[in-house]
Amino acid sequence: MKCASLPLLLAIGLMLWLSTYNPVLAQTLPQSSTALCGIVDLTPDQAQSLVKEANQALQRKRATNPSAFTSIMYVPIRPHIIRRSNGTGPSLTMTGLNQQMAYTNSHYLLNGFGIQFYFAGSTPDYIDNDQLYESFPYGEGSVVDGRDAYNAMNQYYVYQFSAFISGYARYPTNDIISTRSFIATGDGSRSQFLGNQTIPHELGHSFNLYHTFGNNNGTEFTDELVTRGAGANCSTAGDLICDTPADPYTLNDNPSILINGCIVYNQDRPYRDANGDPYSPSVTNIMSYYFSNCGTDFTPGQYDRVQAGLALRQTHTAYTLDAPPTPVTAPSNLTGTFSNNAIILTWQDNANNEMGYFIERSTSPTSGFLPIDGVAPDVTTFTDAQIVPNLVYYYRIRPSNTTTGSLSPTATVTAAPPPLTGLTTTNISIYSAQLNWTSAGAGVTYDVQWRVVGSNTWNTINSVQTNNYILYSLTLNTNYEWQVKTTSGTVYSAPASFTTPCPTPNPYNSSITRTSADLSLGGIYPQTYTLQWRPQGNPNWTTINTGISSFYSLTGLTSSTVYEYEVQATCPGTTPVTTAYSSPLSFTTLSCQTPTAPGAAYVYSTAARLGWNVPNFEPTATYSFRYRPVGQPTWTTIDGLTSTSYSLTGLSTNTAYEWQVQRVCTPTESSTFTAPVSFTTGCRIPTNLSSSPTASAATLSWSISNSLEPGASFEIQYRVIGSSTWATVVSTYYGVSTIWGGGVSGLTVGTTYEWRVRTVCNATSQSDYSATATFTTVCNAPLAYNLSVDQLTSTSARLYLSTTSDPDTRFDIRFRPVGSTNWATLSIPASTATSKSYSLTGLTNNTQYEWEARSVCSETQSSSFTPGPAFTTQCRIPSGLNTTIRATSALVSWASVGIDVSYEVRYRTTGSPNWITISNLTTSFVDLTSLPTNTAYEWQVKTHCSDGASSDFSEISTFTTYSCEYPTNLFAFGLTPTSVQLNWAYLQADTQSRYEARYRPVGTSDWITISNLTSIDLHGTYVLTGLTTGLQYEWQIKTLCSPTESSAFSYSLFFSPCAGMYTVKAGSWDDNTVWSCNRVPMNTDVVQIKHIVTIPAYYVANAQQVNVDAGQKLTYSTNSQLKLGL
């Protein structure tokens, strides 16, 4: 519940209050979009007076009954429940009634003392009234008069109010109606909300607690100061309690936010008190308006105020708070069990006059009991799921309409299950095993531990969802043990153990050749193996111990022979285990295998390249190849071939040949010859003729059935149909694989031609001509997808034709405003260029134009017109904004809009109201200079067209200049005895960038500075001269981004001029102590090797030149390199 006090009271009620000093004020409906609290706020004087009166009553009570403040005070509440006239539809069930009061009671105890509420009577007072049920009147007047109990507080539970509020109560006055509080229960589903928010909030008002933001109706900003030191006003402002922080809440602004699911105060709100101190209210306080969803509370000062409010009420004479507890027979046989991460309580109900039961819990057997929940009458069980594992809890049951006389006995329950049982291990393999145990119930999770027997460390698997688990990645022939517990438990079960097996190998043949066999021994790491093998039928085994290798190759075998083998494995472990031998397996070595798949890679007019495949390749085998013309009795044989292909040359054209090949494995063992394969030499006739004609030319293509032999060409003949004379063209052929082509030109448009082609293999071998094909030259119209428009402005546009054409073909373009009857026509001259364009000018702004293009192939031959895409003139906003950023400048660019426009760019620092403008730009880019580093900018661009029209500015584009950093890629280069070149890079450099370097001998305090250095293409160099040979120097550099901005100096780098680079001892190239200059050589050093020096593996050594003394040497390691030269 969140509560907002009412703005004002009715005038009559206010006058009545003033005349009688009765704080029970008439109430005005609140104005809010959320359910509010209907308490009527007091004036500051009224509140101060009521606090003073209550404190006086508290002092008198302390003097006469001091023990009342070290025990629990029981206060009766008479519940009144509004129902329909027929007694149905109560918005509050007996379960909800008891739950809500149990939750409320939990907030009214501090350190075991305070107030506990109990229900007066044995049943609620039911008020059956349809009108009151549907809409209980806010500012109830006399509608409940006569229903109040005069010896208890009176709480009325309504379905809903006539106003949009959650509840309201009365401050303590000597009047029976001040005992009333009213709670809207809605559909009865909000017990947690009502019991932790609404009811404790309204009862707080009943015992003189005010809202934390003060008695200002929530419509004014509090005047309470944050400080609790000098000048504090917490006793006269806000809620008049100093341990509740000042609260800036108002109805118009709730200064809270949601973080990680919990409501917290928004520290970003600029709320400060009159001293300028920021507010930090308690959003969990029950009397606040923050509606905490992560716990609610009272402060100690509020508990004291409640005690004073109770003392004041106990002095009143218009009512008492002494309604007797109902004599209920106490529950008995209270027991509790832990199951499924919860504690289940059961008890015996011995009464028929209880109004329900409160469940009270403590972690001490004699004190600290706190109500945690409530149940309806006749209920005899409760499940407590809000527990901490492994704690011991103490429970008792109290009838909700009693105090202490009807308590049940106390039950003790430990929130932990007994150790698990039923441990078994199944499906044990060499790598895995399934662990099983008896389930502890639905929803329970488990922790499993396992280890090798004898190990000191357990492996733990947490929060297993089922009562079994499969272990993987185990080791064969190993003893394991395991144990299990519930995740919420503390005691593991007794361990169970199992042993992974040592399997007998399952070998198989991997690869068999003529004289060898690769065998897979079929075992499991880390087994070791013993292999036995022999020719089948031989009584003697050959035995080999292969170690842990599960593969073995037998060599030196006899071809075409049957062998058998078997494998035995030994598994390591505390007790090694050796398996039996596997069942014998056999294999047969191969004979000398005949080549396969003989065929021709290509066949030419007088040559052919032939090839074959070989199964089971043997590197020492050769091939015997033979061929002959088909029908001839004599073979030509070529022996001793070592490759699987052979090229025949000098063949007769147009002749059929056959050939065979055999493998020669040894001088005494050969395969059979392959079956004869034939081929026919010849010059191939082109087929599949096709053409693509234009107005005066044609592209011709064809295919041949084989690849074209070297030096071959094609001869094309063409003529006008009906002509007797062929024109001949020798094609400079083009093509891929077997598809070839050529072309003819100088043709007459609109004419039909026939053509043919033949292959010219060489000077003495040509194919026949192909069959004749025809084509007709045509004046082709431009294709629509090759027409486009760009560079649109208010008065111009550029038209594009992306198409190839004959040299003499030109194009006509015509255009007009859409709807006009007259075309304007222009001509693009003949050109062989692929892209042709024309810029239209003098157009009318905001006008849609249409245009067409056609080909003009001759004075009498033209194509039809092809429509291009329509366009509308306008002064367009630039697009495609881009920024290239530097330290103190930025190159901003955009896509060009048109041919006759200018641009205007404006930019500013982000957040500034003032733009800097650059006008009359004729390029689509501009360099913004003299910008401060590390600064955010935004910029826009607009177009000015030639007719005076202008576009709007583009969308804003942003960039941030780089911070001023020192250069990178620092190194010294070109070291001589007296000089060195310093090198650096600054990737954000622009024209303003300068650099300052400094150097000094190592160990000295004074730097030598070189200023005003520059860079070219982002890289800079400077040569230091006059250095002293043998000294070690350090140097640094910084960037001068602008006259007022510079980076820090870089880290130090070192160099040592040296008179000569030579070895002083043997050793490794990368060891500084090996070299006379006490550093590794650079690519500017001439190196003299006077000792044995090794370049380490994978190391790249550098030098300008290397000389080696007699008797010495430079040794290379694996993948080491020496790079010479600059």
C-alpha cells in the first residue's frame, strides 16, 4: 500500500474540528492515479499537540507500569467483513484475514517486545449489504455506526471504496470512531501486500504515526532539513521523528527508481533542503510512499511513537482495549518434517471456536518467536518454504483470537535431510559410469563428489537435478569412490565404489599392400600392447611389444599371402591387469595390381596425352606402356615409366590408335596389361554455333569436342545470303575449355548473313568447315536497366546510358515534363565508351520529367525509344555524410548532389547554441581546422541550387576529435658511430601537428631538445648527429597538436653509437653481451664475426653486412633467418 494524505477536508468538518478540537476530521477525496491512503493530515500545531499528549500518557504509564515496556502488549482488533446481502462474495477469506494479521504482527515487534494484535470474538462481524460491498463510501459517516466493538480496535475490510484509495485510519482521540480503520481487500489475492504495507501503515496512523514526508497532504515539498546535527528541525517538521530521514516525496513526483528489481531512491534527482543538503529518504519505511517491494520496516523512534500512541489510547474513556481473548483449547501434537527444501508442520485442532491460527517461529527454544504466516480455522498443516538450510527452527501455533493462554507445545525441526541411501553404480565402461541414489523428493537438487580411491581431493558436481549422474573422462582399470548429499544438506552419504574395466583389444586391418600391412591394435590409452603374427598355417608366432602405440606396420611381407595376428593389452594401475589375446584376425597381401581408369587427357591432330590410376601406390614400381594403330599386329612399347601419364607425339592425323599399360612391381612380378583403350587423332570440327549481332558487327561463338591444341586457330567465313563469295577471317580465338569465339565487323545494318568456321590445327591439318549458321544485323534499342539518372538538382539532371555500341552508332535522348505533349530531343555522338552521359540544365524546379533513349545506327536505321526512369527536380539535401577525424581537424564530406550547385556547411561543439558556417563550397568536402582535441562536434550541410532554391540542412552528423597523444611506432634507425635517425608515427596528424623530441646520455639530468619537427604522411624522422661513440643515449618525443595543446612525452627508448660491431665472445646472436656495442646488431650495422655465433630457432637476425673471420662461423638453427641490407 502507498498512501497519499488528503488535500483538504470538507468545510463543515473543518469547522466542527476547530470547535471541538477533534482530530477525526471530515475527509476530501484524494486526486491521484494510484490507490491512496485516506488519512486526514493534521496541522503542524495539531500534530505537535497530539504528540505531546501521547508522550505525557507514556510517561505516566512508565511510572505506574514499567514492566509493560519489557514484554509484549496484546491489543484486540474486532474484524468487520463487508459481504453481499446474501452473505456471498466476501473479498477477504479467513485464510487471508489470518495471513494479513500475522504479517502485520511481524512488523510490530522490536527485539522481542512491542505490540501483537489478536482478533476479538470467535468469528468476524459480517456486514451483508450489496451497496456497501460494491462501493463502500469513503468518509464513512454513520454507515457503520453501531457495529463498533467498544473494547477493541475496529478494522473494516471492504471490497472497494467509492474513491480510489487503499485504506485509511484515525489518529488517537477519545472517540469510538478513532478506533476504526478501513482496508480495501479487492479480490483477496493481495495478502502479502496488505499485511506488509496497507494494514501496518493504517494501524501506524491509529497509534499516532505520520507520513515520513510530513503532514502536508503530499502536495507540498517538505520543510524538514536533512541534518540531524546543529540546526536540525526533525522534531518539529516532517513526521516529528528524528531517526526517520527527511523525505522529499510529493504526490506530483515520486523520486524513486527500480534497480535490480527493487525500488530505491533516485540519487540523480536534484532534491536538496534549504541548506543545500541532498535528501536520502528510507524507501522501505512503512509510513513512506515508496511502496517498497524488497522489505518494509519501522524505525526505533517509530516504535516509541506507537507505544506512546497506545498509552494515549489506554487513557481514553470512550472505549477500552481490553476485549478478552477467546478461551480456545490449545492445539496439540505439533510436529515438523523437512522435505523438498521446506518444513512441513502438522498439528491437532482441539477447538471449534478459533478464528484461525498464527504460525510463530524462532531460532531459540524460549524467546524471539515471530509470526510468519496465518491459516484459516480447522486447518492443521502449514509449509514453511522461507528457511535457511541447516538451521534449527522452533515453531508454535497460536489461535489468532487468543494471546498466550492457548499456545501449542513447541516443535523443533532441523532444516536438513538425513544422509542419502541406495547408492549404486551402473553402466560402467572404460570412460564412464552412471551413479544412482534414492530420490529425496520432487524438486530436490544434489551435490555429488567423486575421486580415485586414495586421492585426497574430491571432485564436486553441484546442483544435480535428478537422482542419477553420469561421470565421463574416467581412466580404465581404476578404482573410484563417490558420495552424494542434497544441495541443502550438510552430510554426505557413505561412499560407494566401482572399478573401470580393462578391455581386451579389438584390432582391425587399416591398410594392406603387396608387402606391408598397417594394423590398428584396437586398444585404449594408456594400455600397452603385445602383437603376435604369422603366415596362416605356420605354427610359430612372431611376438612384438609395441608399447603404448596402438598402430603397427608389418613390412617385408610376401605378396599374395594370407597372414593372421592377435593382440593382448596390459592396463596400468595400482594392480596392473593383462587381458587375454583377441580372437585372431587375418589379411591377405596384394598381388602386383593392374592400373585402373586408363583414358586420354587430350587428343590432338598428331599427339595425345594418356593417363591411368594405380591402386596401392608403390614408389619403386614402374610402368610398361604400349600402343599401335588399330588393326596393326605390332605394338610399340615404352618401358620403365615412373609416372602415371605419358604423351605420344608424331602420330598420324585422323588415325585410330589403341593402347595398354601394366605395372612392373619387381623384375620378377608384374601385373596384367589393362584392357585396350582407343582414341582417334584429328582436327575437330566446331559445333554449336551461335551469334550475337549488332548494327554493324557480330560476336560469334562455337565449341569443339576437345581442348584446342597449341598453335591452333580458327578460320571464319561469312557472306550475305545469296552471295557467292565468302569473306574469310582468321580468328584470334578466345575461350575457356572447349567454348571458343571470334567476331566480324563492317557489316550492313538490317542484313542477313550466313557463316561457318573450321579449326586450323597446323599448316597441314585442318578440320572440315562446320555446318552453316545465320544471323541478321539489327539496330538494338538500349535496355531499360542500362538507363539511369543521378546528379539531380532543382534545375539539372545527369542521364546515363551504360551500354556498348558500334563505333558509328549514336543515341537520341528526348525528355519532357510529365503531361507535356512536346519532347525536347538531343543527340549523344557515336562512341565506343561503355558509359555515356548527358547533363540536362535549365530545368524547372519541383517538376517531374520523363525521358527516353534510342540507338541511331544509320541515317535510315534507328531503334525504338526505351523509357528511362522518371525523375523530379528538386534542390536535394546532401546525404552520405562522412568524417575523417584527426587530432585538431576533420575532413567532412558528402555525396555530390549535382553539377551546378554550391554547399553550405555549419558545425559546432556538441551542446553549443552557436554554429560556425562555411559557405559557397563547390566541392563535396571541406576540411575543418583549428579544432581543440578530444572535443565532440556536430555538423550539417545544405545545398544551394543555381535558381536560388536551397535544401534543408541534412541530419546532424557527429564526431569527436582525438585526444592529443604522443607518437607511436618509435624506433632508432641507421645507427652510425656518431649519428642515428629517430622515427615515429602519429596516425592523427594533420597540417598543424608538430613534434618535440629530446635526448640525453643515460644517467645525465639535462635534456637536449629538438623543436618544430614535422611529419609527412603521418610518419616523421629526424637525424641526430654529433653523438659520442660508445655512449648509451635515451630519447623521448611528444606531439604538439596545436599552439596550446600538447601530449605528454613518450616513454624512453635507447640507442648506443658504436665504432664497430663485432663479437667479443662465442654465444647466441640475441645476447647483448656477445657484441662489442652491448646490443644486438641492427640493419645499419656492418658485423664482424670473430667467434662462433648461433642464430636461435625462429629468430630473425638483422645486419647491413656480415663478415666472418677465418676459423669462425655463423650457425643457423631451425627456421632462423638472417636479413641483410637496409
